[in-house]
Amino acid sequence: VQLQASGGGSVRAGGSLRLSCIPSPRTLTQYAAGWFRQEPGKEREFVAAISRNGDNTYYVDSVKGRFTVSRDDPKNTVYLQMDSLKPEDSGVHYCAANPTGWGIKAIQRYDYWGQGTLVTVSS
């Protein structure tokens, strides 16, 4: 499975962006999906994830109440709605697929990754 992330850009603090993740060639319906962020020189870190059936969502504390992860299985797309953006949200954002749904916040549980999309938030 290859994942295509898009929707990044440059915004001012307080602005919004919506990231999209589309897989190819298979669908994401049998995978949990996650979003991770990486800043230059730093490790990739967990941001948000959604279970395979969409019933459960997970967030890092710093984005709770501001970000919403969702999935639209008929459209075969996973989204990350990012509101009230802060400069510390900046970085390359990657979507990833977890085939088991276990350890959904753990980077090593994700087998498939996209190329990333850059988010830059200015103050």
C-alpha cells in the first residue's frame, strides 16, 4: 500500500488546514490510520489516529480539541482537520497505515507510510 498525503501549506497561527491521505492500490478499510509529524532534526512523533471501523480516535495531548481525525471509506480517504493551528504544529505530516490496530500510537506498528506534506504555521 502506498499512501499519498496532501493538503499541507503555510498559514498564520489560528488558521486551519485539512490534510488528506489516499492509499493506492488497495483501500484503507482494513487498516487503522495515523498521522505523524516530524520537524527537522527531530524524531517523528504521533499526532492522531483512527481505528479501522472509525469508532475510536486518538490524539496527542497537545492537539486535543483542535484536531479531528476522520475517515471516509467510500472515498477511501483519511482526513486530519487541523484548527487553531500553532507554530509548534509545524512540520512534515505523514499518514500511515496500521494493519492490526494494536499499538495505534506507536510508530513501529505502522507498516505503510506516505511521503509527507509540509505544514508551516507562522506566528
